Amino acid sequence: MRWLLLLAPLASCDLEQDIDVDLPALPAQLAVECYLENGEIPRLTVTETVPYLASPEPVVPTDVTVRLTLANGQTETLRFFPGINPVTRKAYTHTGTRRLVARPGDTFRLEVTDTKGRRVTGTATMPARVPIDTLEYKFNDLPPERREAYVLTRFQDPVGVGNSYYLQIHRDSISDEAEIDYDVEDRLNDGTRFALGTSFRFDPGDTLLVTLYHLDRPFFLFRQSVQDARNANGNPFSQPSSIKSTVEGGVGVFTVLSYDRKQLIIPQP
């Protein structure tokens, strides 16, 4: 019983201690988010970074000039015209006037400047399109009222280490939040046929939109760093994680999307 008595003083100790942490006052940077897509009007969002404990409301600078250099060498200035993309439902601050022509291998350049002398630049090349070979589904063995299906997405990885992919599955519309959203790379299975599966989660009659993005390496690392930062936020046991931007002179991402999309209707079993 002596060990119980030894633990008693420890149980009564106040282990709480307030610690003051001095956060450095860093200058605000321009934050850029731009996803170019063939056949779509270029749109871009420019905001400013804020201190860690500041209000989460975005700071939108209005003295910004955005120039996009196309694959043919022509430069287009995107105008300040805030709105919401009707397909992705993402907010944007600047928009072009003509639909973009982008082919695999085409390279685009971005320059964002403001009257304070800040300048953000980026370069992005469109990856090759990797097609979805097949989409398969299979139901579980539960009673009809609890019947659900998983989905298997198959595609062929090109030979050459360094290919990265981003799989999304939406119900009914890509405007809604994705049911499946994860990244993979070919570091351990280069040149093989991939089979990406889900859990049993889709109902009979569901209409699914399956999208396979082929990512360039900087965009893949950006997405990984964003996920790491989210996981570390508020977790005292995680290492802090910084965002690996694809732009220079600020933070954010500039990339050209390359994807294949197919529809799958889950039938009644």
C-alpha cells in the first residue's frame, strides 16, 4: 500500500502552467491561388497573409496587377473582378476574358505585383493526361436496406518515377464536397497499373463523377504540405509544418490541371 501513498501528493499537484509565447511580427505577404484549365477562363485569387492569431477573414488587396503569359508568348492582364466560380464554388479576385488553350507540355508564367513593391512569380507546365482505364464497383453482403458498394479506379502509370495523382469522387456534381479525396505517387510502383479503391460507402442509384488528376511535382508537394499543416494545427504532439508554395516572392499555388473524368452509376443490386 505504500506506493499508493507516494502517488497521492502527485495527484494533488497543479500541473498547469501559463506560458507566454512571443510570436514574431512578420510582414504580410501576397498569397496566390490559381488553377489553370484548358477551355476555361483563367481565374485567380490574391489575398494577404495574416498573423496566426488574427481574424480568419481574408484580406483582399485591391492595388494588385496580375499578368499571365500564355504558352504562345502572349501576355494577358487579368482584371480585378471578384466573384464565385459557378462550378467549383471557389471565390476569385481576378479573371481573364478569353478561354484558355492548354495542351500537355505547354508552359505558363504568372506575375503578381502591387504598389507596395511586392512581386510574386510562378511557372507551371501542363502534365500529360493519364486516362482512367476502368471503373468497377462491388456491393457488400449486407441486407438490401444496408447494401452499399465500393468503387475501384484503375489506370496505367507511365514509366518514369515522379508521377503523382489526385483522385476525387463526387456524388451528382463536382460543385458538392468530394466523397473521396486523396493523393498517391508512383515512387514504389513505377510503370504499373494502379487500382485505387474506396470503402463500402455508395448507395444503389448513386451517380458518381470520378476524376483522376495527373499532378506536377510542385503541386503534389504543395498539397502534401497543406495536409500536413492541417494535421499539425492544434496538435501539441505534431511538428509544425510549413507550406511548400509553387510560387516565389509570396505563398500559394500556380498550376495547370490535367485530368480524366468519368461517370459511374451504381445500379440497384
